[in-house]
Amino acid sequence: MAVTFELIKRCPATGARAGRLYTPHGVFDTPIFMPVGTQATVKAMSPHELAVMGAGIILSNTYHLFLRPGHDLVAEAGGLHTFMQWDRGILTDSGGFQVFSLGPLRKISEEGVAFRSHIDGSKQFLSPEKATEVQMALGADIIMAFDECMPYPADHAYAKASTDRTTRWAERCLKTHNRKDQALFGIVQGGMHRDLRAMSARDLVSMGFPGYGIGGLSVGEPKPLMYEMLEETVPLLPADKPRYLMGVGTPDCLVEGVMRGVDMFDCVFPTRVARNGTVMTSRGRLVLKNAEYARDFRPIDPDCGCYTCSNFSRAYIRHLLKAEEIFGLRLTTTHNLHFLIQFMRDMRKAIIDDSFLSFREEFWSKYPTP
Amino acid sequence: MAVTFELIKRCPATGARAGRLYTPHGVFDTPIFMPVGTQATVKAMSPHELAVMGAGIILSNTYHLFLRPGHDLVAEAGGLHTFMQWDRGILTDSGGFQVFSLGPLRKISEEGVAFRSHIDGSKQFLSPEKATEVQMALGADIIMAFDECMPYPADHAYAKASTDRTTRWAERCLKTHNRKDQALFGIVQGGMHRDLRAMSARDLVSMGFPGYGIGGLSVGEPKPLMYEMLEETVPLLPADKPRYLMGVGTPDCLVEGVMRGVDMFDCVFPTRVARNGTVMTSRGRLVLKNAEYARDFRPIDPDCGCYTCSNFSRAYIRHLLKAEEIFGLRLTTTHNLHFLIQFMRDMRKAIIDDSFLSFREEFWSKYPTP
């Protein structure tokens, strides 16, 4: 098995758990936050900086790499790890989420999805087989089944048909996949319908994947509804396999996801808001472009040990952001990723120490209500 | 004296010389190339990366910092070194070049230059006194006298009047300057007129500056004319003081400038072309976006030891540039700055080894004619 999971500790009061993922590119503690490197680079960062801050697995996007530079070119380079010089873990998504986001530019059938490239408008096609082949060529440690990420809201009839198709597609992905050095995860769908979430989970579990994505959440629904869907889904997944909540990465959702038994997360949130000048701290977010930071010579977060906070002031970073300097984006991105990685480490420690509930309580006591 | 210069070796056959600059922020070998950090950051780079590649002094722009974030704010931060966390040398220009580049947005008088900010259109004024005060507040190790960088071509009458005014301004700068921990350099002007270059050099030397800028060159004139002006100017400058050719930084001009006795250079060239995807090698430039590099898995320059060439392929960097990823700009900038810093080191070694002329010959044998 390319990827195995070791369950180290369960929280006695909640679903939270601490574990360890074994991959061909290292062993990584869970729960884990995976920075997003859409186009074979985590925006603004070097792979060495990611390693220094303790990043374990990063996510890269099949849709983008399929279109540019092409999976064949990446394979010729020796695979994604060699191409981008990242020797730790990589997970690729299936491209499903991206092609479904294209809206009118795509057409779905039982066979797969026809779409037009956002780069040059060229006609393209992704199917379960093709998405799996592309991901085998890219060579990530963990790859994802090709699924339909349905729109929100979706009525029960549409959601049922879509979820059944995702299940049939998952079977085709499994049949196509033949790389022993990478793991193929199934993706639970079901929209916001409890019965369909349960159906999807049971159907996929019966196929025996080495891990499970939970897809189609954080797509615009209220957070309590997302948590409800997690509560419906996660208990049906095997305890000895990792669970990955796709596209989720704000601190509040990380805490609530972990509490409900999720092990892996990814999100563009920390890197995207960083490039707009928003940084996370244990007391909430700072919008660094605001005038109040012009003469604020303190670090972003005095309690943070990241490169940014160890060296630079809010005033300097604000200056860089106002002047549209690249180094400003590097500094905010570095801080936000470090913040989330450290946040997951702290959460894991709390699980190990049997103090997860008080960790959560303390988190919410400081976290500003939205 | 804040900055002193030690002449270590003269080339017996040319004007080339190897020396050492002593500043409050370190000792730096000359000839030296100074990366440009216009807005208190060398674009795309961290100060730590600059230090690793061996950068000694960097240049920052008074005009830009005066307008944003303001010299008073920088002073409040503890000065430019602290603000940007760069503990090696800094040189600030006077702002003269920038305000004269504003064209119709500026109006010159004996008193100084009135201009409108390129950021918000606000009315601003810089004079010799003000430019010096701003630079004292910024706190660089070397600061420059406020001069007029006249347009090219400029007729003899205009050039004479302008050069005389620059000389009067230099006196006012000297009178204003009172920081013992920084050195104020005069700037030789004179347009493309040999007699005015000589006049300017003699006038400034009589004031006894600790170093001399050579300004108003590389402003559109043919390169042979620039070299002629250098030959007219440099021999008139004191041998025991550093000479700084402002705004020059292509490899050919660096070799020719050093041959004529220049010790210091700065230019946006390596960083600016890097952000367009052009990189320098010992065999000429590569335009990395070109299709021929799509599957070229070699480093930019197999002989280069920089971070970029030690880790990443042309194909990967091309992918990043095509995808407009920040990390691509970081990699090309890193390479180009490392290339020029190493180039200056090699040139200095050749001077020390009495082999500067063969260094120059070999350089030209490989350098493509433009």
C-alpha cells in the first residue's frame, strides 16, 4: 500500500483523533493542513520555505497541470515531486471540482466532462479514466477519484443521480489505477442530503479505498449544515483510514472538522487572503493595509515564531503591500501558512494530551464571531 | 569618516582597480554591483537571500521612500536598515534622477524641484537641503548629493548651466549634511560634453567628497560615447576615493566601466529583465518563455551555483513564468543577481591576479554582439 494510516489517539469525548500518514515521501502527523500549490507551486513560496515551516503534504491541481504544462511534460521531468523539487508528500485533486466550476463552459455525460480550457478556450475532456491517468503521470502520493462536485443547493433528485454517477465513476477510477506507489482516495458526495451522504459513504466504503475525501462541502452552505453533513458522513467511514475534508481551511472549520473526526484539510484560504494583505492571529484577522498599522512596529503576532514575525514589522509589511511589492505577499503568505500549520500541531498535541475540548473552548473564547 | 576606501590593487595596463569599502554596516570588496531596492525591498527577494548570495551594498530610492512610506516613518522605525532588516550596506540616491524623469510633472528652479507625486498627484518639493535631510532620516551608509540629471541630448549652453547648478546644489548638500555615520558623495555631471565633464569633476573634487558618483550617463547615448565620458571624468577623480557609475549594470558596461576605473555600479536591469523572464548566462541571455525551453530540463546555467540553478530546470521556471507565478520571478531574479555578483567577484579576482585584460578578452569572445 502506497499510503497507510496509523491511528494514534482518539479524543474520549469527541470524534477528534491524532494519527500518522505513511507515504513514499515521508511520514506526516494528522490532523494535517495541506497548503495548496495549484500550478506546481504554493503561490509566492519556495519548497524549501515550506519545509522549514513544517509543511507535510501539499495539494496540487490536476485540472491546471493537465492544461499547463501538461501531465506528459511533468512525467518527462520525472514526476511532480522532481519537477517542483518538493520531496515531501503531494496530493492531487481529480480536476472534478475545477471543471464543474467552469459553469457554462462544461458539459457533463456518463462518460465524463467536456469543457473548454480557461487558458486558450481549447476543447478538453476529462473522464474517470483520463483523470486517473493524468494523476498517475503526475505521480502524487495521494490521488483523488474523479467526482461531480454538485452545485449548492441541489434538489434530492439531482443530488441522487449525481451521487450515483460519482460512485460509478469511482469504480472506473479504481479499475484504471495501477500505480502501487500512490493511493487513490474515493470522494463522498451526496449534496446536503443526509440520506445521500450516508448512501455515498456506504457505497464507497464497500469498494475499499485506502482513504476517503469528503467533497461537496464548503460550497456556499451555512457552516452548521456543513457540520451536520460531516456528522452524518464521518462515522460511516472506517476508523483505520484517513478522512480528508476537501477545500476547508479556516481556523474555525478546522477545529470543528477535527472534532468530527477529520484528519486532512486543504484550502486556498490562507494563501489567498495573504495576498490581499489579511493575516491570521490567535485573536482574529488583521487587515494590514489599514491605516492603523502604518506606524505599528510590532510583528503581526508577537506569539508567532515564523520568519515574518521574527523579522518584520506590521508597518514594513503594510508599506510593501501598499507599494505592491512581491516581498509583502511572501511575508503574509509565510505567516498565514505557518499559523495554520502551527495551529494543527497545537490541536494534535491537545488530542494527544486529552485536552482537545479545552483547546476548542479556548479557541472559541478568542475567536471573533463573524 | 563614515565610509573609507582602501585601494588594494591597480591593473598595470588599464584603469581597473580592486579595493575595499569600509562602512558602518560592513566591509565590501570593489568593484561592486549594488542590487536596487527601490521601495525598501529588492523586488521579489528577501534580505536573507541577498545576504546568502553575497550582496554587499544595496541601493534604495529617496524619491520613492520620501513619498511612501515617508522618511519620518522610516526614521521612527529606526532607519532604513532596521525597517527592512538589512544589516549590510545601503546607498540612497538623491531623488534627482527620479524627479527629472517626471517630465512635465516637475518644474526646476535654483531653489530646487517642484513636482507632483506619481502616487497621488500631490504637490511636492525637493531641494538640496530637503533631499539631504530626507537621506539623513533614512540613514543609509552612503547618500548622494541632489543633482540635475539632464536630458540627452542637451546642448552645451543648457549643459553648462545645469552642471553649474548641480555644483552649487552639491555645496548646499554638503552644508546641510551633518551625520557622521554616513558619507555624502558628490555627483559629476556635464552631459556629453568633455569640457563640462572635466569642469564638473574638478569643481566637485575641490569640495573634498569622500566619494564621487558619475551621473547622467546611460541615459540613451551610444555606449562608446559613455565610455568616452568616463575616460574624460575618472582620471580627474582622486585615486583614493571610490567612484560610482550610476544606473549602469549590463555585463558589457560593467567590464568596460571597471576597465576605466569605476568601483561601484547599480542598475535595475538584472531584476527588471528577470521579471520578464530573461536570464543572463556566460554565453548571453535566455528568454525563458520561449517554446524551446518547454522541455529543457537543464538548469539556466550549468556552471552557476545559485539557488535557482542548483534546484530547478528551465522547463519548470518557464512553466511558472507562463502561469504568472510569483515563484518564477523569484527564481529568475535570484539567478540574475547571483550572476552579476559572481561576475564582479570574478572580475575582481582577475584584477588581483593581474589578468584583467584576458578576463575582458574572454568575456567579449563569448558575449553576443548586440
